[in-house]
Amino acid sequence: MDIRRIVRGLFQRKMVVLLVAIVLLFVVLFNSGMFGGKDTRVRITCVGDSLTYGSGVLKTREIDSYPSQLQTKLGTGYLVSNYGLRNATASASGDLPYVESEQYKESLKSNPDIVILMLGTNDTKTFNWNQEDYREGLLNLVKSYQNLDSKPVVYLMRSPYCFPIDNNIQAEYSVQNDIVNGELGDIISSVAEETGVNLIDLNAVTVGKEKLYTDGIHFTAAGYDLISDTVYDFIKKAVKEENKK
């Protein structure tokens, strides 16, 4: 066995990996304007509750939440920011209104090109649910992003399918799964139509996918991978259509 050849081979492979890492770092810094140029990255602001924050994969959310996975798939030309707030509601009368949070304030300052908004599951909790308040809150949120100076493209996502667990009629955390899977979707669709924003139906994408959940509401890493794939496809399709113009 030629030890020197083995050592030399390992050293060369490490050098290749190091070189690739340096090149990727340079690309990221260049795109972000660190060398005095303009930040050319497409800025994507992800707004939502625990499904955006990454509950279900809390220990690895910086890698496995859907915004983090979306960042990896889109690459260095994009900057994906996670403004998810666990337990947040779209309704101003809910127990944790998103509009009163620091995450909301920061999301408005993020100068987004694209906003991906998903709120509603927490609104369906038995002590929160008020369909009129929910619709008004969601409508106001969409408009607040549409009115930003950056004029972002807004994607409104219908909440994923919600499963009751352990043969219960109701889902965990007092979430009413029948409303999530029914009436909630109708309201989200009507708000999307009224405001002219793009609708992504995650409910249809996740129906029958119970194995991708940790508790009938939140996802495993594979579940968030499915969500990020869905969002990725919508964004890339929009880019292709824009390039054809």
C-alpha cells in the first residue's frame, strides 16, 4: 500500500472541496453587494406561523424549515428570509395577532421582491375562530405587502391539510381540522381573487400525506421539502413567464 499516494489523494480532494467552498462564498458575497456593487439577489419574504417558522423540525429548522430548504433550492441569486411566528393568527382578534409582532414589522422592512404568506391554521382554534375577523385580517395583511414601495409579487398559500390524531375528531392544539380543510380554503381563495395575488393550494398538495406530519399539523423535514418544492415550482414558473415577455 502506497501511503504517500493515499495521503496525496486525500489532500487533493480536500483542496478541491475548499476551492469550491471559496468560490461559492465569493458568489454569495458578490451577489449581496459586499464588494461595492448592488445587491442583485431576489429577496423572498416568508410570512406565517409555525408552519413557516419550522415547528416539527425545531432542532434543525435552520436547514429543514421550508424557507431554508427553498433557499438551498433557489441558490445564491435569491435571499429567502423566514419571518414565521409560532401560534400567530391573521385575525387581529386572535390570541397572537401577526400584525402586532416584531416579525411583521421586520417583514415590512425587508424590501421584498416576493412575499409568501401563509396564515390560518391558528385562526381555526376553537377559542380564535371568527370567519369575518379572519377574512378581514388576511385581506389587510395582503394589502399591507402590496402597498410596499418594492411592489412585491405576493403568493397567498392555503394552509396544508390538517389531520386529527389518535382517532380524535379534532386536531391537536384545539385546531378545527374540518375548518382548515373546508371553510378556511374558501376564504383564502376569495381574498386571493379580490386582491389579485397568486394562490398556492398546499391543502391539495398535502391531502393523503399523513406520514409527512409529526402531529397532524406540523411537518417532518420531508414534509417541508414537499412544501418548498411546491413554492419553488411556482416561483420558477413565474420567472420563465416573465422572461418570455
